[in-house]
Amino acid sequence: MSKPANTLPRILVLGAGLGGTIAAYEIRDATKGRAEVTVVSDSEDYWFVPSNPWVAVRWREPDAIAFPSPR
């Protein structure tokens, strides 16, 4: 079975945590539009994990470190 000429390869990143998000951006930049990069997450929000200690000591509110995941 042959692939249509205008179809880009697809790269799937499982997990939209800190590592998955950074990996997806790096892969996107490295492929320079020659691949479709998709991130799959089990959450609608992205939590900036390095800021969790700020929430724990009440320097930040949880809403300040959570952002909607891009669709």
C-alpha cells in the first residue's frame, strides 16, 4: 500500500507533562514542518511542575501554574 505524496509523517508524544511538552516543541523545531507532531494527554490542563513548591508554601495559587493545553 503506497502513501499519498502530500501526507506528512506523524509523530505522537504520549504525555503532556514537562518532558512531553518540551519534547514536542523540540521535535517540531527539528522537523521544520516535515512531520505532524501530536501530543496526547490525560488532562485538559498543563501544570508547570517546577512551580509546585511555590503552591505548597502558598507563594502561588494553583491557578497561577496551570494553563489550558493547546488544542
